[in-house]
Amino acid sequence: MSAPTWAEPLLRLFYPARCLFCQKPVTGKGETVCPLCRTGGLPFTPTGARFAVPGGVCVAPFYYVEPVRELMHRYKFRGRYKLAEPMAAYMADAAEGLPGFDLVSWVPVSAKRLRQRGYDQAQLLARALAGRLWTPLVPTLRKTRDAPPQTGFNTPEARRTNVSGAFAALPKAVADKRILLVDDILTTGATLGACVECLYQAGARSVVCAAFARAGDFGSKTNEDSAVRRGK
Ligand SMILES: [Zn+2]
């Protein structure tokens, strides 16, 4: 699917690499972010931030505001699945300092959504992250019913109800394992929380979560959340 190595310089000539965030052309070899974005206030969460999800914590390198919101839109809805690789680089940085884990897994989309989109955005992030962390990528969950998207529900309670019973763990993959669970966006944590609970019920030893972006302001802030204000 990807171009051979020799074709890379040629492709670059006609299709210059674009900044992950603002999409302006970047010239440096292997660069994914333009100098302006690199130095100009991307919406990073503070180093070491841990966001609360029911039953655990989640790391996320960015807040879900522009230009991250637009990047996620390109990634999820416009077929730009190759963005998973540079996005996962930021997630790997955010995952530094987490306790060790035996495997990386992800919050799966439903079979119907997978057919529509052609790829599972959390799985691709998890795969790229697993590669960077030298940790196996293992499926641990399946979606048992096609719950409507969480974006249609505005309260933590409604979101919890919407995903309640929507996931089932694969016990053989999970028993006694320390799991790093990946999703694309952390909002209320209802989805990740439902998955964390499933994994513990199936015998996981520990579960920590990683997302690319932290969205919303639904309360339940951790101490680390407030450290954001100090850090900025
Ligand atoms: Zn840029």
C-alpha cells in the first residue's frame, strides 16, 4: 500500500509533506510538524497529566481544541488513517512514566462502523503506539452492540447508559495481564470506563488508558487536571 523507499523523494517533490496540525508544507526530512506549530502553542496537556476515568486513569497529550479538533476530523472522517503514526508519537511521550504493561489494546468500533469507515481509528493508534513501545498489540474487547455515537449524549450519566453493556472482554487475552487501553478521544470517560470495568471483570491485573485528546469539561477533574492551569 505504501510507496517504495526510492519513490519517497519524488513523491515529496509533487506532494510535499504537510504539517500534522496546520497542513502547511514542511520541508525538513522526516518532519511532521511545521516550525510555527512546534513553537507556537499547540494545546498540550501538562507533562505527566493523568485524567480520571471510572476505574482508572488516562493519559492524553492534547486537549481537544483547534488545531487538534480539525486533525482528529481529518483522521476519523476523511480517510487519513496514516496520521495514526505521527499521532501515536505524541501518545508515546504522554505514556512515559506509566506503570509497565504487558500489552496494548484498544476500544473497538462496531462492525457496522468499521464497514462504513474502512478502519478502526483507535486500533490504528494502538498499533502505532504498540510499535513505539515495543509491546504486543492484542485485541481484548469486542463491541456487542452498536451504541449510537457518544457525541449525541451530553451528560456523563447519559453517556454511561449509552455504552452500558456495549462491550465484552476476551477473557483468554486479558487474564492476569497489565493492559494499556487506547481510544482516540477522552471525553467523560464513560466509554473507557465501561471497557476498563469489562477488562477487570475478565481478570485483568491492571488497566491504564491512553487517548490522543482530552475533550470536554464534564467535572470529575483530577488534581492533575488543575495542574494544567499551573503549567500554562
Ligand atoms: Zn503547522
